[in-house]
Amino acid sequence: MKIFSVDCSAGPALVALLDFSDADYKVLASSFKNEGLTHSQTLVPMMDEVLKTAQINLSDVDYFAINVGPGSFTGVRIGVAALKGLTALDGANCIPVSTLESMAYNYLGENVTVCAAMDARCSQAYSATFDINEGKITRISPDEALLIDELGEKLKSLKKDVIFVGDGASLCYNILNEKIACSLADEDKLYQNAISVALCAKRMMDDGFKPIPSSDLLPTYLRAPQAERELKRRETK
């Protein structure tokens, strides 16, 4: 089984191709770019590059996985649109992955509690918390947008040491480290990883998730985009 995975929910763009034919997985190719260009400029060439590096035809890919959010409104939309274009003529072979849940897979194989946090601005974070034990990831909380102080209260009630991952990790740690037992993820495990997207998608299917057609792929937003919020604010005045 080959899974082609994509993430552009934040600044970098990431693509990977994994082979799960054996008991373990093999990374056939991967690409990471953070060059300050828009994802619309970098993503499709990266997809082509990964397929060429792996010497795999698109028709040989079994499933396509993508982080559908939360994250950058523009980045998530571009990623979903690009994958729709890549798989438009294929059947039900797409797996929409939570950006926050995929980051927990950066710590797969360790026994830790991870809080994935992305900066949502205005003293808020998109967050979700996971227990990781003996290769199994258990979700503790849903994906949600919270004030960082509210997140701290929820984490405090767990009475566990927590590792922050994600682009909001440093922000949460700096605000909460004197209130709860917490630490920052190691640098190589701190951010989104296309390999982790594929690992999460594989586990979802193992647990019974049925892949969907690319036409059913939709971004997942935990709150309205800034433009919509501003419009509603002006309309209520």
C-alpha cells in the first residue's frame, strides 16, 4: 500500500510518499520547502518531484492523505484544491487528516502526552491533546479553538506532563510553563510532517475509516476566517 501525503497548513509545504507493503513502512521520497513563496507556487511542482524521485506513477499510488485543518485558511484551501486536481478522475481514495492529530504522530513510539497547538492569534490556539503509549495514540480532547489560558486550565486538570508541538507551542509554553507541567517538543518533532500525515491516515484506515472521493474533501476551520469575522462585526454595529 502506497500513501501520498500533503501538508500546507502553515508556512512550509510538505509532501511525502510512503510504502506500507511490509510490516513497517518505508519513505520512498519526501520534500520540504519553506522559501517564502505561496503554496500555489510550490505545491504542485513538489508533488511531481516526489513522484519522480520515488520513480512511481500517479496510478501506482493507492491513497492520498492531506492535513485539512485547522491551520492557515489560504494554505489549507490551496492544499485541498491541489489534491482535488491531482485525484479528480480517481475513486474514493482520499483521507482527510486533522493537522493537530497528525503532529501527535511525530512522537509515535514514545510514552508521552502531547498537546498540539497552532497559533490562532488574539491569545488563542487551535489545540488538541493526545496520549501516546506503546505505539498507540489516544485522543484526549477534540480539535478546538481556545484562549490559551482556557487551554492551560484544561491541561492542568489532566495532572500530566505535557509536551507542546506545533507553531503555537512556544507561545503556549511561554504563557503556561509556570502554571502546568510542560515542555517544548524537540526541534525535529515540533512542526507538521508529511510522513506523520501518512502514518495518521494509515492508522485511521486500520481503525475502519473509509477513504472518500476527492470531491468530498473540505477544509476544516475551527472559526471563521478573519474577513468573515470583520464583516459580521461591522454588520452588528
